[in-house]
Amino acid sequence: MRRPRKTTAVIAGCAAVLLGTGLWAPPALGAASRASSPAIPPGVYSGTVRMSGVNNCVAKRCLETLTGTWSVTVSGADQVRGSETMDDTIPFTPGTGCSVSPPSWTLRFNAVLGKLGATQVGAGAPGLVHGSEVIVAVNSSYNKWTGWTGSPAEYTRTCGSHSSAWPIDQQYGWPSEDTGWTSAYAARLPIALFRTSGHPYTVPIKGGSPYHPDTFEQVYTLTSIHLS
């Protein structure tokens, strides 16, 4: 008499996992029941950042490439906050027969990451993990520390026997007017930035006022991770 062949039951919609004992069990009994790990483990992430102008830039500031550092603290998948600061030393162009004192000046850009001012609203802040991206606010007008600044406060241009002093903000914006971003904007940082040390990631940033729109590229590179 022929023996009946062994059959394997297939239950639709129920994946099986292999336990260490060699037995099969539904996911509810196996390792898949453990809580999934966060997209970005809590800790402090920091590295280098570079900014270069792309288009629609105010005055002379976008002709330069600024370099500096960034750092964010991740307290959960939707809590990403930190700051970035960049600068560049730029020589003055005095013109024929003229001189400038000092011979160069420093342009800085500072921004708070993942935090809005009291009067501002925006999507993606303080930090929102969305698919393979982290959408985070880049706020250059959060307080007096942020935005575009230049030093020294003024410079002197001498042509022959005539000397005149000028405020440094004429070099990077409109005097007493728009010298920095006026709102917070969303940057889309790839999650891979927080996982891959030494790899540069280019992120387009759009900002400025409605009258002087700016578009930049910022290149972020991770160099340090301190997990909580």
C-alpha cells in the first residue's frame, strides 16, 4: 500500500521565521516581535559643511565658498536639532590707486537646525524622518547669533589723500536692510548622511526674503558619532 506524501501547509499572509532551535514559528513568536530600531539612533552627529552660491544671490556674498562645521543631537526619530556655522576670509578689491584697511574681511553664515522662532511655522521641524530623508528646518533668523554676519564692523578705503569708512555689511548685503535669511526653510538630509562617515552629501537650500531670493548648495559630511 502506497504511503501518503508529506505536505507543507502554506498560510496566506503569515510569514515564518527560523528560530535558533531549528523550528519554524510565526513572527509573533520569533525575533520579529522585537521593537524595531529607530531610523537614526539617538546621539550627537557632527561633521563638516561647505556652502556655495547657485543663483539669485544677494550682492557679493554668493560668489564665495564658505566652509565650517555642523552638529545635531538626535533624541528620537522625529527630534533632530543642532546648528551649523561657516565662514570665509575674502580679500578686498581696492581698485587702481587705492588701498583698503584691513586688507581682507570675514563672511560668516550661522543657522539653527531643527528649531523655529516663536513667530514662525513650517513643516518638517524640528526634524521629520520621511522615507530615506530627514526634513529639518534651517533657520538663519532665530536670534542674533544666526544669519549672515561680517567682520570687522567697518573698513577704510583710501584713494590718494582721501579716506572714507564704510560698514562691512555693504560687502554681503543691502545696508540696514536684507543682510540674511528672514525665515526658516526645510532641508532634506539623506538618512545615509547619519550612517556613513566621510561621504559628502549635497543638499540644495532655498532661502532669502521675497525680494532677494537665494539658492545655495550645502555639502554635508559626517565625521563623528557619539551615541547616547
